[in-house]
Amino acid sequence: MLYWGCDGIPFFYEICSQILNESRNVDFLLLLGIIALIGALHNHAHYSMEMDADSYVRQWCRSSAENKKICISYGSSYD
């Protein structure tokens, strides 16, 4: 038995241990953490891009005749 201070185990420690002992809660927290990580990486990628996504696609479509055909087949009219 852990004893911290005069009153024994703190109240928040008991609550946290009860929450984390449920496997569905741990699964939910892991899923939430993975989603937060993906969101952070996604935002970082957008923040560090030198040009916006539309400009990147337009540049790719203009780079060769084959790419232009692909873009037209998807319904875009990039010059």
C-alpha cells in the first residue's frame, strides 16, 4: 500500500487508476492520442509547405503533357 503524506493515497490517484483499469478507456485514450498526433503532423506539413496545395497541383499538372492529360481526365482545367 502506498502512503503519500498523512492522508494516504491522493484522491486523484485513485480516480486515475480506476479510469485506466478499464480497457475501453485506455483504447479511447490511445485512439485520441493517435488522432491528435496525426492532426499535429498534418498541420505541421501544411505550415512548412512553401506553396499551398492548389499551387502544388497546378505546377504538377503543367509539368508534362502526360500529367496534363491525367488532370483533365479528373475534370480539372489547369492550363
